[in-house]
Amino acid sequence: MEWFWCHSALHLRFQHGPERSLTHGCRRRRLHVRVMSLAIPAAQPVLLIEEKLSAAEATTPVTRRTALNAVHRRMGAKMVEFNGWDMPVEYPSAGGIIAEHNAVRNGVGIFDVSHMGDIRLQGPEALAAVQHISMNDASRLAIGQAQYSAMLYPQGTFVDDVIVHRLGDDDYLLVINAGTREKDFNWVRDNTRQFKCKVENLSDDFTQIAVQGPKGVDLLQKLTDAHLSAVKFYWVTRGTVCGLKNILIARTGYTAEDGFEIYVPADEATSAMVWHRVLEAGKEFGAIPCGLGARNTLRLEGKLPLYGHEISDTINVWEAGLDRFCKMEKPEFIGRAALEKAKSAGMKRTLVGLEMVERGIARDGYKVLDDNGREIGYVTSGSYAPFLKKNIALAYVPPEFGDIGSTVKVEIRGQGVKAQIVPTPFYKRPKKA
Amino acid sequence: MSYPADFKYTKEHEWIKSDGKNATIGITTYAQESLGDIVFVDLPKPGSEINAGKTFGSVESVKAVSDLYAPASGTVTEVNGELATAPEKINKDAHGSWMIKLTLKNPGEVNGLLSATDYEKFVAEEGGH
């Protein structure tokens, strides 16, 4: 794999604070030099960036490629390793991260998200199985409806976040993160043995393409016979797409915009055909290919959590502020008891949104300080926000520091730089008239 | 990519243009391309001393933080204020976007740096340009 845009001479350095225990069972690997990856870098300030590996990669060291890998490379994409996958981070020919980000906000952008995982649960007790492992209430799902949820450890902390889709009477699809594919599948399989249902890992069966932005529906409608205007946000349908029959089309995404995700056969020829036809159909809407760089800045503006950052196996649901996706009225699910205890014990930390007031960019792992320079927390994700044109971040701080409007400092290269706690999400897509 | 013949270059991808007494410093177009959209530049104040081979500031793109290494030692006389509000100028024209000007402490230091041809060769080996 060529390190196209990251070389020793640039001495990329990444400053951050003390180790935050993140993914369970991970190990650290010292890399020659890397661009800051989307996964969390490690403990002490170093001249080289250390990349924390997920448990999945610890056991499967070979870097994986999606079916569209050759296509991305031919398009001149800058490639980066993300959680064991060789993925495009941006496409210079499309204009780079900022252009890609704003294409999604203003028109439409196309992402290869095939690295995500897919687990299907089918059988008479599939719903019961899902209810056991998922914190949201899947019994509320009509056929064709989806919901955001998470799978929790008995301690009430996160195995992963997930989108649960109800495909049929007793047929559920869980779409999970790339870095936790194996861990999640093992978790689901091991914790649903008591239910009459089949658990399948379909992660390698699909090329998943995300068509995101206000013009996404117009673009995709050109390629399908499905009536997309009838598909509400977080609902799914099936239709012929690019001549392929019975394709799952979900009105879901990770960009805080309207958009769709389509699941097509994972062979290279079909995947490339669909990718190119989507871009071609999108030309009139200004569609461009978008990489993981823009994917991260888009989800950050929308305060969408990223595993290993805002959520992890040491963070619980209340701290992460995901209460509304956690249905405590369900009598049972893994983690429920611990969450109840945690609720009465009170929160030790809370996730807040920061906007930099003084010059500087708060980055993942940077320390958060009070006005006296005392360390009170840390940044989970931070970046320049291309649409908002501000430097924003999410951070964990003790609840007493979490009031909107209060100021804190972020330690950037040894200096405390002023930031203000702001309401989140930082960006909300405009409501259609 | 073409690299001005009247500049000298470092392996850390800075350029320096010297007249023997004073010099101007920036980063190369290879560096800006590698970084991507530049969104933040942190430069020293006029009057600061910088030392050859040591960091004198940093440049940040959306995805990366990168130190700037001084090609030569000296005292900073001017800082390009435009870059505080329009850092993307570096992406548009890296060789035309100066970062700092300085009076050189040891003008001879510049002679040991890479010529445009040597830098071009170095970059070709590094990244295949």
C-alpha cells in the first residue's frame, strides 16, 4: 500500500493527553508516520503517530479492501488505513475534503461504505433476539422501518452503535461499524443462542454505497423504479437499481443530511458499474465521490457518534447522551440493570459540544482544562467544520462544567486555548417546506 | 510539479529564498498537496528567534497537524498575516505564499540545502510524482 500523502519528512505530529481506555482488547502499533487516522491515536505526544487498532484488526492484520478499491485508486483517491480497511480519505480530483463535505450539504455526495458490517437475524424469535441485544425498542418497527440503537455490555457501556432495519415479519438487518465487524458478529451470535433465529454475517455480501445530500433522492430516482418520495427518512424499500433486481434501498446515512444507502452485490464488476452510473446520474446535481475525511466532518457537525470516540466500552449511554435511543421501559436487554444503577448514581461526565473562541483547532484526544488550567476532561472528536466554517469539537467533561455558554480551555501544543460550550448538534439540516 | 530554481529546499518540504542576508520561507506544493485543504497556520511573532532544524510553527489541514521546520536560523522580521484568515492560499499557490521573513544568522546554512532538481528527485522517490 502506498502512503500517498503522508511521508516521514512531514513529521506529522499529534498531541494529545493521557491514554483513554478505548476499544476492548486493542493493541498499539507504532507506525512510521501517518496522517491522523479516524481511529484514535495513542497516549503521549510523539513525533510519530501511533494508531490504536481495534480488536478486529488485532486478530486479522491483513488490510482489507472493498470491491471498489481499484476504482478509488484509479480516480486518484488519497488512501488511508481505517480500522483495518484501505479506504479513500479524499479525492483530490473532486476537490478534496472541504469540497466533498459541502457537496453533501448543498447537493449530493457519493460514498463507498462497504467496510461497514451487516448481520441478519431471521426466525420466529428474531425480534426477541434483537430486543435482548439492542437498547432501543425494535417492537416499534413496522416492516420497512429502521432505527438507530446500540448493543451494550452488561456494564451498560457500548459494544457498538447500530442501525436496526426490519426487513420482514421475522427478519432484521443490523448495520454495524467496520472496525467492530467480527466483535459484533460474535457478540450477536453468542448472546442470541437461546432464541429461535438464524444469525448470519452478510458483511462481505454487499457493496454499500451512500448517496447523501438534499439532491440524493433526485439522483437515485433516476436509477430506480422504486418510488423514493414514498420512503420516509429511516425507512427502507426494495427495487430495481441500475438494472439490478430486488436491491435494498434505505433512507439512512451518517451525514446529518437526507440521503440513501443502497446494498448491491459485492462483486467488483457490479460494484464498479453501479458506482460509475451513480456518479454519471449525479453529474447534473454536482455529485462527487466523497471519502472518509468528509464522512467524519459531516457526522461531527451533526453530532453523530463515532465508536472509539464518543462511545466505547468504557462509556455508558447516559454519559454519551443517547438516552432517547435507550428504552428503559423494555423489561430486559443486556446492560439495562447497570444503566438503572448508573442513573441513580449520577453522571460523572457528560458529552458536550465545543466551539473554539480563540485561534486553534481542538483535535481528538486533546485535554480540556478549566479556566485555571486544571485538566477536567478530553476531546473525543474535533476538527475544522467545513460547512459551519468554525472549529468544533465534542468532549467529555464533568457535568458541573457542561452548561451551555460556559467557557473551558483546550490544550493545544501546550497552550490553553479558549472554547465555549455550545448547543448540539452543531448543524441540523433545514426542514423541507 | 515544478519547483522554482531560485529556492532551496529541505527534506521536510519547506522552501527558502535567500539573498544572502534575508530570507523568505514557505512550504512546497508537494507539502500542500499531501496535507490537503489547509485550514490553520501557527507562525512565530516578529522578533522571535528560529533555529535551523527546529520547529518554528505548524500547519494544519482538515485531517492532519504538521510541524514546520526551520531551514535556517535567524530572527523573524515579518509574518504573512493573510494566512491567519486565508490559509487556503497555500493550497492555491504554495511557492507564492510566503509564511515568514527573517534575517539570517548564518547565511551559509542555506547552501547546504537541496536544489530544485535535488528536491524534485527526492520527492519523486518519496511519493511517485
